[in-house]
Amino acid sequence: MATFKIKGGFSLKGEVKPQGAKNEALQVLCAALLTSEKLRIKNIPEIGDVRCLIQILKHLGVRIKKNDIGDYTFQANEIQLEYLRTKKFREYGKSIRGSIMISGPLLARFGESWMPIPGGDRIGRRRLDAHLKGLKSLGCSINYSKEDQFFHLCSKKYLTGQYILLEEASITGTANVIMAASLAKGKTTIYNAACEPYIQQLCKLLNKMGAKIKGIASNLIHITGVKELGGCTTHTLLPDMVEIGSWIGLSAITRSEIRIKNVSWENLGIIPNTFQKMGIKLEKEDDDIYIPSQKSYRIKKFLNNAILTISDAPWPGLTPDLLSILTVVATQAKGSVLIHQKMFESRLFFVDKLIEMGAQIILCDPHRATVIGLNHQSYLRGSLLNSPDIRAGISLLIAALSARGTSIIKNIEQIDRGYENLDQRLRILGANILRVEES
């Protein structure tokens, strides 16, 4: 166990390079199970969730070679399916949600897989319907053990392409079905598919491996199954859009001057525009984002002078992972904003800690919070905090860096699950942050 000790209230300055995308990493690592040939993946973030998935793949029999920092080669030519029936897999599988995405590739290639109820952030109900119904549509049978909380997926002959209308545009569900359909017999059409850049990246990788996928970047995906996929290809992950948004929010609330390097602007969607609606100045310089130091930032209103509402939506809408950060940023803005978290009913509960720190927030219901900005006229106070999940954790850390006084953040393993060497990178920018290991 470890904690962060943070002395806040100081401006930062410098350059940061965003880590590789966490959500893309979890998808493309599972794609390595679709072939017996080597697959090299670069820009993999060294974070808790990715390390956990790599351990699952290693125990499953995947040969893994670390070429350099964030650069790995995978070869799944000696898969041991019996590992999936062990207690060790249940423990690993329950610790991260990304573990569910090994099922599609294994089912397509070997006709069988086991799936525990996946773990991850405790932010409300997170349905498995998109995964289970999608894979069942392709021809697999599903049995569930209530005692073990374990799914057994089995296909007697082979998967068969079908028309699949997803009830929700689940990112991991879409990824799972796409990978399974790549080796299915016949044509699969997925409607209401997630179309985030990370899904696009997965599809491009699979096509390089020999898959036949059309409709990339849309919510209507067409997949013609092939007998086998090759490897011997290299794939580089995009920078993490949520981490980029985290750096933008940190810059604004701490009045810092920060340059974020090589952000892949074309894959950020409305994220820069959303922060600009909060009054934050940011400039595009080549492929960098430059955020100058601002004494204050004013929240814009709608054209009819109504209070600004920021809500999440499937891509190309705003990712829900940034709403916690935008909530913290709003606490020191000039003006008010309504934050509407549509997808998860527990994600805004962390605002109680912000209120204890001095923020003016009204939690209207589990999905909506109204933030009245303090405009740096009244500062947040240092406090004893606890990280409930990855995104709330980074949001509380950002709040602590802007607060006057000292804050202690516990349960920082949650932050480590999604952010790479965060305390070291913050200290380079001038932050007063110390990781304290507890016995």
C-alpha cells in the first residue's frame, strides 16, 4: 500500500509526453491471441491494468518479449486453455475489466473460453450484455455458474457471421465481437458499434493481420471472416486522450504553463473544444497542445444565455472518463456548469470530497452535479483523500495540487492502474508530490 503526500497551491511548468492509450492497449494485446505468429506492439503504457493483462496472457501460454520500455513482442503459439479454469485466472480476471476481451479471440480460434465477472472501477452497473449477446449471436453457447461467478463459452463447430444490433455502443463489447467475427465463417455486420479511435486502431491492426473489415470509423462495421490471421506486423498505440485531458485540466486549475507533446490532434475529437468551453486557452502547435498560464478562466454559456451543460456520449461525443476532471476544473472557474454523467450512476459520488475541500458543488442526483466556480477567490483546502477509482483518483490529485496546504491521497493503486509514473512526471514539472510506501 502507498499514499501520495502533496503540498499544493503552486504553478507548474514544462513539457509532458502522454503515455500510450490504456484502452487501446487492452484491446490490441487481446488481439495477439488471434494468431500463432509474432505481433509487436509499441507505446504500451507501463500501468497496473496493462501489467495485469500481460500476466494473464503469460499464464495462458503467450510468449512475451520486452524489447524496450513500452515495446513488446507477443506470440500465442502454445496456448494453454486449462489455465482459464484455475483460481489464479479468476483472481487476475476479476481485477480488471479488460480481461473480458480475451474471450472473443479464444472462442474464435479455439472454440472455447471461460470468463469471470470482470473487475475494474466500481462506478456503477457495467453490463456484459453487449459481449455475451454479441458472441452468442455468432453461434456460441453460454453457461453461467452462480457459485463461481464464471461464464463458460463454447462453440461446437465454428462461429458463423450474423447481423448484430448492439443494444449499447459498448467499446469493449464491440472490440470483443469484432475480434471473434474476424475468424467466423461468413459475413458479420455490427450496427450501433462503438467507433472510438481505439476501435479504429484495432480494426486497422486486424486488417494488417489479414482480416477483412470495412466501415472503420463508423457505427456500421462489416466483417468478412477469414480462416486464419497472420502476424509479423508492428502496431503503435495512440497517445491516451484521457491523460491528455488530465494534463489540460491540471494546467488550468494550477495556473500552469504546460506543453503536451505529440497528442495526435485528429484523434482527440471534441476534447479540446470542451475545455475551451470552460474558458481554458489552449493552442495547437504542430501536433502539440500548448496551454499558457491563465490567472482565470470563464465558463461560456449557451447562445440563449442558459447555463453550460457538459455531458458524456458515445464517440464522437465526450468520453465519460473526462467528466470527473472537468468537475474539478470547474471548481476554480468563473461561472457555473452542470455536469451530466449519463452512463454511470456512481461516478460523481467523489464530489463529496471536493465539497469537504471547499468546492461549491450541488449533487443534484447520482448523474448530475452543478458546480459554482470560485474563480480562485477562495481556494480548495488540503485534505485526507481516498482514491475510489482511476478517474476520480486523478481528479482528486489534480484538486490537491491546486489546493492550499497538504493533502494525503490513499489507495493510489487505483491511480497507478491508469497513469504511468505519475508522481515522477509531476515532480519534473515542479510539483511537490511524494509517494510514501506503507508497510
